[in-house]
Amino acid sequence: MRVIAGTFRSRKLIAPRGSGTRPTSDRLRETLFNILAPRVAGCRFADLYAGTGAVGIEAISRGAEHVWFAEKAEPALAAIRANLKVLKIARGFTMEERGTGALLERLAKVAESAKGGTLLDLVYLDPPWEAEAEYEKTLQLLGSAHGRAMLAPGAMVVAEHSSKAQLMERYGDLVQTRMLKQGDAALSFYMRAGE
């Protein structure tokens, strides 16, 4: 596993041993960032269910202004910390060790209290593929009024999932604009209706 492009291009990343973490493949990350390329430089990016942190690190490598990593599994957190350390990335990111729900709750409160404070431009979520409830809960939250408070105008939400699974076309205000399959994996892209 390696960083595909940008400042840290070709640098190797580590992943926890075992099957507890399923890193996004290099090929799928390359496809994802080829699509997101015009949006990444200077963006505010959330890597939800971050695993090894490879997707968020790819965003940092390509010029994201700030990346929020949300992960609660200790082996995955250790991998994220190790990857950031070996790449000497010391700023431009925030770690939320209580997981995705805690990060989104915190960002929604900040955005609502600051009347449009920190707004996310890109959100990537990749829960365990069998955790259907996590997809539903996270996408519904992002498509709700709380989601509107933390998503910048024109923000994009991308969900990685099994190519055999079919996510809904709409979660509140979020509407699926594209779905791309690559091997066992698929990427579903969402934006707010009318954007």
C-alpha cells in the first residue's frame, strides 16, 4: 500500500495485521482521486472509518487544507499514527479517536454555533462493508439539517462499499449522483439536491 500522488507520492503505508481493517486498494484510491482531483487542493476533508488513514493521507499529499480522521479501533489508530509519523505530517489534521459519530456530532455543533464555522468540502466514508447500519446512520446524518450545517456548498460525500451492496439513491438532502464499480468495491457519490 502506498501514497499514489502529490507530496508523498510512492511512499509506503502500513496497515494493521489481520482482517480487522480492510484498506482501500491503491487502484481504487487512484480512481477516487482522479475523480476528486479538481476539488482536493485547499479542501476540508473528512476520512470517516479511516482504517489506516490512507485516503486522508492521500488528500493531505494532494494539498487538502485540513483532514479529520475518525477511527476508534486501536490497531487502526496505531497504523494512522505510524503512517503520519513516518511521513512527518505534524499538522493539517485532526484525529477523533471516539469514531465517526463523535466527530460528526462535534463538527455539527461547531458549525451550528459558529453559524457556518468549519465546513467540510469532501467526506469519505468506508465502514466495514457488512455494517449496513453504519452506512445508513452516517449518510442519514449527513443528509439531515445537522449535515447541512457542516457541509460546505457543493460538498461531495463518497461512500466505499461492496459492489454487491446497493446503497439508497437518497439520504435526506443527499442524492446519489454517480456510482462506480471496481472489482469487489464500489464508490457511491452524493451531493445535496439541487447542487
